[in-house]
Amino acid sequence: MTAGTARQRLGDFLSERRGRNFCDACVARALGIDPSTAYRAAAKMTRAAGFVREYALCSDCGASRLVTRAGG
């Protein structure tokens, strides 16, 4: 899988779940990608308008972690 594909899949995943927070581990599990790929895709995704990356509770696992969400 290319990084572009991972970013596109992440964007779609977050947009479908707008307003919910997801840590990199939960994104990786949901998308079937390596956690390091999820981290890189999320870091690049937040450069795009409409995506936020911050420390908060993950909506999936409930842990306080660095999360990404669509909708700011």
C-alpha cells in the first residue's frame, strides 16, 4: 500500500466518522495497516483543512492519546 492510498483511506475513514477521535493504533487496526503507516498518514492528513490532531480520548479504545479527527 502506498502512503497516498493510506492517506486517502484515512481521510475517508475519518470523514465517515466526523467529530470522533481515533488514535493511530485504532486507525491501523480499522484500516488493516501498520501503526507506523497510520501515524505518518495522520500526521500528513492534519495539514489538510478539516482535520485535527491533538491529545484527547480515543473514541474507539478510550485511551488518552494523540488522536486525529475530521471536523475542527
